[in-house]
Amino acid sequence: MSAPRMTMKPLMSLDDALAELLGAAVTLEGVESISTFEADGRVLAQDLVAALQVPPEDNSSMDGYAVRCTDVAQALRESLSGVAELALSQRIAAGSSGAPLAPASVARIFTGAPIPLGADAVVMQEDCEVLTSETASTRVRIKAVPEPGQWLRRAGEDIRQGARVLAKGERLAPAELGLAASIGMDFLPVARRPRVALFSTGDELVMPGAVPPEQMKPGAIYNSNRFFLRALLLRLGCAVSDLGIVPDRLDASVQALRAAAQNHDLILTSGGVSVGEEDHIKPAVQSLGSLDLWQIAIKPGKPFAYGRVQSAHFIGLPGNPVSSFVTFLLLVRPFLLKLQGATQVTMKSSAASAHFTWAKVDKRREFLRVRRNGAGGLDLFPNQSSAVLTSAVWADGLVDNPPGRTIAVGDVVRFIPFSELLA
Amino acid sequence: MSAPRMTMKPLMSLDDALAELLGAAVTLEGVESISTFEADGRVLAQDLVAALQVPPEDNSSMDGYAVRCTDVAQALRESLSGVAELALSQRIAAGSSGAPLAPASVARIFTGAPIPLGADAVVMQEDCEVLTSETASTRVRIKAVPEPGQWLRRAGEDIRQGARVLAKGERLAPAELGLAASIGMDFLPVARRPRVALFSTGDELVMPGAVPPEQMKPGAIYNSNRFFLRALLLRLGCAVSDLGIVPDRLDASVQALRAAAQNHDLILTSGGVSVGEEDHIKPAVQSLGSLDLWQIAIKPGKPFAYGRVQSAHFIGLPGNPVSSFVTFLLLVRPFLLKLQGATQVTMKSSAASAHFTWAKVDKRREFLRVRRNGAGGLDLFPNQSSAVLTSAVWADGLVDNPPGRTIAVGDVVRFIPFSELLA
């Protein structure tokens, strides 16, 4: 059976599939200005340039006393006790700016407070002793000889005025929000949220809560993919419309797709994209746009569909939960980050030591569910079936194993922690 | 100066500080039942036990044909062409349960569909050929000899009925939600959100947006800590009340603390907890409860305050942004997870190779801001000052460096990726 607007591609590598998908992920138009408080996880749409320097002026990096080093040296020469002693002339709290430092005096100063004009060092309070008497004004003994510049943070040392502190395309995390706030940004320009319509197909699917476990009919299974797919989409900053389980009829599928395409950037579904599977999503997508069925040489996760429904992207994930989960992380996640203009879209892997054997070679690149153990190595989940999520729950990452490679205990393998993929 | 209900502790190790803090973090009472769709990031309050087995019955793990192996062997013996040929007696889609397999026939079957009674293997469709003729019923050529059990997933193979699929104290992530859904759970029992009151103190602080950069007074700086602290709290499942910048007066501080203690589990602030700093938070906390000032032997992040304000916990973080950020990740994060009853509260580190030198030994345990490079090693951010978040933005993790240890290029160090700490 051949259809006019559906192509079946030969087995393709993950890298080729990713390149093709990223090529299709043209960055969404539209910049949103949102409160810096609400920008966690979003992608910056413009460079952020500092309109001021940080710190704004020379300031103290310690609680102590601001001094003029030559005054301390002079006082030391004049001292009989061998310890410099100077008058306390002022107190500068953080947030206040002091007067110029009077000759032969010191100023009490706190971390972050501006250095008074004329001072060139700070002596930390542990090296000072405050002398008070009823008759005289307060004096301070300076027990350590300061060096010019000591315990000073220089104006602009951390951020120069005009410097780019965050680049367009960076994904904002808590520290980024703090940095943006530190240069006075209360609103940030970010890419708008991708609008994603999510649904499932399959007459065997039952929603949890709709039928209790003891009343499930033979062949019926609970829909689980939509639960993790929705959570993954939300973590990536998407606005998710949950279209539920679409009935497996051509008219219902066409109607659901056409409606979803009106106001979504991506229509995401799972199931129904294997070669042999019979459902109505494939012809429905073709009738409204185009569809490519990909066979990607990875395990889990071989079948994958990419297409267009009018102006919306369409992605069909495999129906097996682990295949759907892994394929999302490897392909849909970078796609959605690219839609938002993120510059870093792929995950980082690191070298780790296998504490397991893997004798079953596969001609596909495999992503094995593993967990770091206390001995600095990786353990393998015994059941690598793609049918249940138990392996993905037990594991804390994936081993990226090249085609045809067996693994022996102690071998160095590529490890991708889930923490990198779930952020 | 000594106060009745404030203690000053000697320099303590991070491990001791963490142990003391976790000891104080008694798990919050109250279990909430929330939609599985909304449970990402929350902590499970009860074990989840499967009320059904997964898969519910023996089913196919391939698209193909369900067969009785002895029938195929028999047909092969009778065949003139050397290929077994059997009648197609039924078609079993996923979600439907077929009739018992008629003698000497095969059943069309799809991934996930129940195996008909009498069948004992599946032959994948790539190894079959469908013969149709106008006069006869459809027949299927079976080109590979099946083994009993082939391409079958056995009932209960993935989850046994009565098995604990998720344990109390597990933090829920997308895969966990999918697994819970797969056993029919539409609502999950989770620990209630910790209610956290967040505020800043310091007369030098200005809110971004309140004053434009060019009009900032000398000594004034933008408040940045509250931006990243709020985002970190939200990522940990907390309900955050932002109390803003509390005026640095005793009456205002007492009033703010007393109000916050009424309906919060934790009052979190930054700044004002150094030994030499003069502000009104310390006496205000003492007047309403108790306060311990800790000097923790870590860098950045030495000063730390833990106390109680009536029934609420009080934590005071250092005011320097990087100190505040790092201290939150190392101490407050585990504290908040423990409050929710999470069993895994500390971060995982791994061995990595330093591609930098660190000659400046410190008697404190240091957390250096580093970034993984393309060559599998770690680069160091040149400015390790605790004053600006630039290092935490540039970096993608911390090196946990023991006291007094220098680092040479190629040394193996302990690396903690931020992705582990920010989830």
C-alpha cells in the first residue's frame, strides 16, 4: 500500500534523524516579556547587557575596618606598644555611603559597603580591637599590617557596564534569574511557550480512574504515556493541551488533528506509527498534510513519525512506554528546545565504568537503563523490555551503547544521567 | 554581647551541619491526594501497590501472526514447497481479545494484543507472507520456524499483582507518573507542599524595576537572591510566600517573623547572619524563639543560621549570592526534601578529571564552580568570588574539594553536576 503524501524511509541513524528534526524546528516567532520571577526554564530571546557595573563602586568583602595603609604604617612607627592605633571616625553600613576617610582614622565597615574615599584597604575585624574610654573618643588597634587593596572588591570587577551577561538562546535556570536581577532586570524577553497538543490513540487504552483495575476487560491497558509526556512537556516550558484518547476512527482522527493544528505548534501522539499497526492517525495526517515514517536504528524506540498538519508539526512516538520515553528525551526534547531558540539542545554524556555485562549485541544503537552504584560504577536493570516504565523508574540514566558492542565488567561506557535529560 | 536564646557554635563541618539540620527536619504531617497529572516533583506519602498485573495477560511483543508451534511444524512436514502454510482464522487488534485459535490456523496480531488461547508463539510479520486468492480464504506462509514462547510477553512479567511499584518517600518524576498510571492510579498520595516564607533584609537592597540602573544611589545594589531562592523553592515543590524586603528595624522584623510563623513551615532569609553584621533579624528571631549561628567550614558559604520562630523553622543564609546559592543547594535542599519525607535527600557526585590547577589551599572544604569541557574534563571559572552569580551561571556543576587540597591538571576530583542539585 502506498499513499500519496507518506514516505517510508530506510533505517536511519539517530544522528541523521536528529539533524533532520532540528532542521525542521524553525524557531517560533514572538517574544514574550515576563517577570524575572516567572522566567525559570524559559529561553532568553535577546542578549542581556548590563546597564550598570557590579559592584557599583569599590566595596568591602569583609566585616572590619577601612583604612589608609600609609596611616597604619605611620601609626605603627609612632606606637610604643608595637601596634598601630587609630581613631574611629565613622561607621559605614551596607547601603550607605560614607564620608571621605578623615586623616589618621579608620572607618567601621561591613561586607558590601562602599569603601570611603581615601581608604585603600580593609582590615578584618578579627585583626582589630576596639578601645573605648569614657574620656576619649573610640580608638581601634590594628593588629595586622594591611596591604593596599586588601579585602576590596573593585567597582566593575564582577560585571563591566555594557557587558553581555546572558546570551540569547540561553535557557534560564535559578542562577540566571539571580544574575539578571543583579543588573536590575525585572522583566526578561523570552521565547513564547511552544503550544503542544497531546493525545493518545488505541482502542485498548483506558484512562486511570475510568475503570477500576478489577473491572478491566481482557486486552485493555491503562494509558500511561500521556502522563509522563505531559510532565516532560511542562518541564520544557510548553503549554500543553491534553486532547485525551482520540477514538480510532478516520473521521474522529481527521477532526481532532484539524482542530489541534489551528492553535498549536506541535501535535504529539504516541502509538499507531509502527509499520504494521492499523490505525487511522497515519491516513488522517496524510490527508491534512504530510507524513514521514522513520525507522531509527535505536533500541528502544525504532518507529517514529514526523509530519506536518497544516502549519503545525506532527510527531508520532512509539506506543511502548519506554520507547516513547526514550525517544522523547533523545529527539522531541531537542526539537522543543530548538523551537524556543535554545543554543544548547543536546544532552551531555560522560564516561563511566560498567559494573555489568551486556552480551546480547544488537545492530541498533542501544540506550540501556542503568543506575549509578555506591562504588562509582553503573548497574544494569535486569529487564530491558520496552513495555514497562519500571526500568526508567529504577534507573537514573542511560548507557549510550554503539551498535554491535558487547560490554564487560569494567568497560568504560557513555553515561547520560536522567537529570540532564529531564531538566 | 551574649543573648539569652542565641548560641554561637564553633566552626563545624558540612556533614555535621547537614546531620543536625536533617535531625531538625521532622517530616510534615498531612497527606494530600492529587491528580497523577499534577504530581511531578512531589514526594510519595505511601507505598503504591499494584492492584493488577502488567501485562494483564500473555500478549504479543511484535506485529505478526500468533501460531501454535506444533501446527507450524505439521504444516511444514506436509508442505511441498518447504514453507509452512496455514489458514488465517482471525485478526486480533490491541484492545480486543480473540477467540481460541482454530486448529491449523494463524491469527493476525499486533503489538500488545492478547495471545489467543491455544497459541504459543508469534512470528513477526517480516517472516510471513499473506496469500490471497479469489476462491480460497486467506492463507499465510510462515517462513521461519517459531520456538514456543517467541515474541510473547507473559502476564505479570513486568509487574506482579500485589507488588510495590513505588515506595513511600520516592520523589515523583515523569517516568514515575507513567508507572503509577499504568497500574490505574489517577490520584496519588503525596506529602503536602512545605509552605515557605521568603524575605530579604538589608537597607542596601533595591528591587529590580523599582529604580532604574542609572538612578541607583551609592551603596545600593539590586536584590538578586530572592529571585533564585524562589525558583529553587518552587522546583522543590514548595508553596512560596514572598514577603519582600523587610525594613531593617526591630519592630518591623519581629512583626514580619511573627506573621510568617503563623502559617509557614519554614522562614527563609538571606543576609544578616554573619557574626559582625548588624541588623535586626537576629534579635527578632531570638525574641520569638531561638537561634543558632553556625560557622560551617565550607567555601563559599560560611555563615548560616538555624532557629525556630514559634512552630516554624528559621534558616538564615549568607547574603553573598554565590554563598547563598551554594548553601541552599547543600543544606536547604536536603532539609526541604526531608520535610516532605523523601528518602533520597543528598546529591550524587562522580569522579572527573580536573583540567585546571588550584594552588590556593583553604582550610575549609571548597565548592569550586566548574564546567565540563568537550574533552571529558572540568574547566574552572577564573573568578571564584562569592559576590556574583556569573560563576554559577557559567558553571554546570561544583567540584567538592577537601580542605587543604591543591589540584593539578589531570587530578581526579569529585564533581556534582548542577542538574542533580536543581531538580
